[in-house]
Amino acid sequence: MAFDIDGDGSLAFRHASGLIGTLSAEDNLNGRMRLVSERAGEVSAYDSVEALVRDGWSLYENSNALPNGR
């Protein structure tokens, strides 16, 4: 998965349940699909982008409104 990185170096995702998670630039560059939940700090790991999407995650377009100023 390729994307431009700015700010704190993470990419925001939103789960169908409303959770917000982030994928760090380091994980992305190393081929790891690990989303960290902003609310609970839980880590969800996926084998592929397709698996991540099937589980209900999508890119979060309003990343300027992330909790904790992220």
C-alpha cells in the first residue's frame, strides 16, 4: 500500500463500529498491516489490505479531527 506521509507519520482509518485506528509509517514501510486503536490501544494485525477492508476498516478522511491531537 503506497501513500504520502506527513504530520506524525501515521495514516488514519475508521472501523465500521466507529473506532479510529492508525497505521504507522514504519509498519507500512515494513509491510505490516497493524492498526492501533486510538481509544483502547488495541492492535489489530492483518495479512493484507484486503483482509483489513473485509474486517470493516476504511481510510479516515477527517484525520485533522483525530482524538488526542493526532
